[in-house]
Amino acid sequence: MPATFTLKGKITDATLRTPVPNALVKIVAGTGTNFGKSATTNRAGRYKMPGVKPEKIIVEVSLAYKPKEKMLTVSRNTAVNLALVKV
């Protein structure tokens, strides 16, 4: 059975340098069972993904929001400001 490792780290806001909670860290390129592995950051912006096999991978980080819709009729220049809630 091949050795596996734990991928872990911390996700921060590049501008504010504060932790980013609830970000999805996902392996988007790899082979076998590595592809699609994911973890979500905690309140401190830290994540841990165990069971990663040794190989070259690409890791992607994103932050998901709940979809929000607003119905309106546009009859002039219109601004639509929406507040999104993190998933």
C-alpha cells in the first residue's frame, strides 16, 4: 500500500491578512483518488486533508456563497446591491 500524506495549511485574505473561514480547498488536478479531495477551512482559516498520495497536484481555493435572487423591472439606470451569505 503506497504511503499517503496530509495536506494542510492556512488560507488568509490577501489584503486584510485575516483568516478566511469556510473556504473550500480542493485538488482539481491529479490522478486516482487524489482528484476531487477537499477540505473546508475552520474559523482560524486552517484546513487538513489526509490521505493524499504523492504526486503532482493543483490545489484550488474558493469560497462558496448561497445563491440569492432578486426580481425587478429595469426602466432606468439601476443598481442592485445584494448581501451574500457564506455557505
